[in-house]
Amino acid sequence: MAVTIRLRRDGAKNSPYYRIVVADKHSPRDGKFLELIGTYDPKKKGDNSTIKLERAAHWMKLGALPSDTVKSILKKAKAKSAKAEKEAAAEKESAKAEKVEAVTA
């Protein structure tokens, strides 16, 4: 069974909203899917998508191919995740430095 990670359209007319799903390549766009792994709202500015990166990586490891749009969403989500981790590490280091400074003073 060929598996793909793609968008499934929800929402009203002229108000699209997509769910990122893992589905059989031959099933219809809005048909059956194996797993829901995220959402995408193209009308929203800024942070307009959510995705479970670990589940996407799991499915890609099993051979699922992401669509072009999902590839773009994954790339942005990975960059955002890396930036958040970097900021958290920097914040942790500054808190540690403040604690050491308070003890030595």
C-alpha cells in the first residue's frame, strides 16, 4: 500500500481549512485516512499550522511521501521547533548563571 502525507480539505466555501493526514495514495482527497497528524489554515497569518513532527517522521521512516505543501509545512515547523529549543537552552543557561552569581555574591 502506497502511503502519502497530504492535506485533507475541511471548512466552508471560500474558507478553506486543511487537516494534515496520512492516507493511502489511491484514496480520494477527502476520503479515508490512516492518521491525523496536524492542521493548516491558509487564511490565518503568521503561525497557521500545527503538526506532530514525531508522527510525521515515523510515517516517513515507514515510506510515506509528503506532498509539496506538506514538505513546506514540515520545513517551517522544524525550523520553529529548533528555534524554540535554542531559546529554551539559552534561557536555562542564563537562569543557571544568575543562580551561580547570586550564590557567589
